[in-house]
Amino acid sequence: MKQKNSSRSYYPLSVDLRNRKVVVVGGGGVAERKVHGLLSTGAHIKLVSPEVTEALGKMAADGLIHHAARGFVPEDLDKAWLVIAATDDAEVQELVYKEALLQRIFCNVVDLPEFCSFIVPSVVRRGDLCLSISTGGKSPALAQHLRKKLEHSLGSFYGDYVSLLGELRQLIIKSCGDPVTRKDLCRSLADPEVMAWVRDGEWNRVERWAVSLCGKKAADIVLSFAKGSIEC
């Protein structure tokens, strides 16, 4: 079957929002979910809404977010990096989008792809492993369905596995001077057999493999992950 070309093609990327201003317009359940997703990024979150959910009110009271208890004004976007509009007022939604365009700020208006300069994918996280699923705004329900399937198939051990590979990779980078050898060693880290050992808690095997690949210092790294696994 011939596929139709999409009228919009999005470029997937991950954004570092640490210490950046992010504005969320709206105070209902959708806005609450958006704020929850943003909290772990280290962004400075400004919430603009006359009324908010109990959970959002507590976040503001705890100092996790800044709440402007009023309607949206264009000045809310001053020095912002991106904005998410999640209100039930069509005029406000369009105003946020138009003002974001004027200020060259990335904007997502919930459920209105035509008012979005970026869209938010469904996400599965296992520690530093992050899988994003997007249908380009065509079917968020399908993206959510696929996310749930992936959540069932990706065990929690992936978080430890990715963190372990990251520490061993840094060890190789610091200790190996030859760029070709360094590249080959880093590629060797992603071994499916080792992933199975981490999943099954066979840390002795993981240790022997890591030491053979990265040297004796790797033993301490593996030991720390093994202890953490036992304590959990």
C-alpha cells in the first residue's frame, strides 16, 4: 500500500531545559500532567491560570513551580524557552500560539496540532533510557497504546544496564588513548548477553566481562551496581 506523504514532518530531538524558563498556561488535569513531566528536567516552571488543581497548588506552595494566579498575558513569555497551552478557552489557546510565534518560542497547544511548533511524544523511561513514540500528531491514542506495550516488555533492569554502560564507557574514554581501539571497545559494551546477565542478576559474570574489557577498575563499578540491586 502506498503511503501518503505527511503535510508536516517533525524533527525528533531531546531538549536540555535545566534552569530554562518554561511556561504552562492552564490549571486543570492536563496542565497538571504537563507540569509533572517537566519537573524532572530542572526547568524553571511558570504556571499561569486563575484556578489550579489541588496538586498544582501544592507544587506552588512547596516552591516547585511559580504560579501566576490570573489570565495569560503576552509578557508571561518574556525570556521563556517554550510554552505549553492547556486551557479550555480557544481564544486563549490561539493567543498563546500567536504570541509564541512573535517571540520565536517553541509552543505546544494541547490537542491542536495546527497551533504547535513542537509536539510531545509518548515516553517510556527506564533510568537514562528513554524511548519516544510519536504519530506526528495524527493519533495520540495509538502512541499511548504502543507506549503501554513497550512498558510491559521493557523491564526495570534497563535503568541499571544503561547506567552501567555509561560508567564503563567513561572508564574506557579516560584510559584508552588510541581512538580506533577506544571506539571498538565502546561498541563492544552493547552486548545482548551482558544485558541478560544484568537482568538475571549474574553480577559475577558481568564483573569478569567488564574487567576483561575495561581493566581492573571496572570491578568496583560493577560491584556498586550489584550491591544496589541486592538492596532493592
